Amino acid sequence: MDDATLSPHFRLSELTVSQTAVRRGLRNDPPSGAVSNLRRLAHALEDVRRALGDVPIIVSSGYRSPKVNSLVGGSPTSLHLQGLAADFTAPAFGTPRQICQRIIDVGILYEELIFEGAWVHFGLAAPGAVPQRKLLTAIFLKGGPTRYVGGLL
Ligand SMILES: [Zn+2]
């Protein structure tokens, strides 16, 4: 697959990156439906980038194949499986929490916005669906599973 440009600042390779896939020697190639979702996601990330003052957005996980998703402990219904979610940071703007706050303040539409501590999870609604604007904060407890609570804590 060639490294298509999805939007002015995002290439397909950036939204299919997976350290886990590289480490395990797995392919993480999205099917065509996921590629069109990734294009929508890239355009939404352009809106986020603009809201952050045009600083670089560093995506750590976008599309995940079912195998990669299960290896990273992703939910079986994760939007990453459809190419509808990206985990990212933007250190030149601020902390993940500050990024979440900015996305909320600017009114960018999302299906899921999760403050994951070290990164932001930004998810879009499926094509044609009304975005649900689920805002969550991940709570990490020693030795237990990650819990999610409503709101930005
Ligand atoms: Zn995520």
C-alpha cells in the first residue's frame, strides 16, 4: 500500500502506526472502509490541530487490525478497529488534559473524547451517525483494570 496523503498534515502511515505490530512483525493494513474513515479522521484531526495553534500532532495509535487491537488490550468494540479513533499527544501545545479542554472549548464534534493520562483518545461517530460526545477520564488503579469515569477530571 502506498503512503497516501489523507489531509494536509496526515499521511496514511501516521494513522496506521503501531509499535506493537512492528515489534510482533504483524501487518496493520486497514481495509478500504477503514481507509475512508481514516480520511475523515485525518480531516477532524486537522480541526484539532488548528484549535491547538497549528502545532504538530503525534499519533501513537490510529487504525488497529483485530489482532493488534487484542494485543494492546483494546476493547472489542474499539473505534480504532474501524479507523475512527486516534490516540495522540501535542506536546508543543500542552498536556493531554489541556488538549481535551481545548477540544471541548472550541466545540469540535466527537463520538468519544477520553483523557487517558499520557495521551488523548479522540473518536469519531460512524458515517451518518450523530456524534454522542462521550467525554471520559481513564482512572488507573494499581493491579486493577483501567476504569473510565464521565467528564474531564
Ligand atoms: Zn484510543
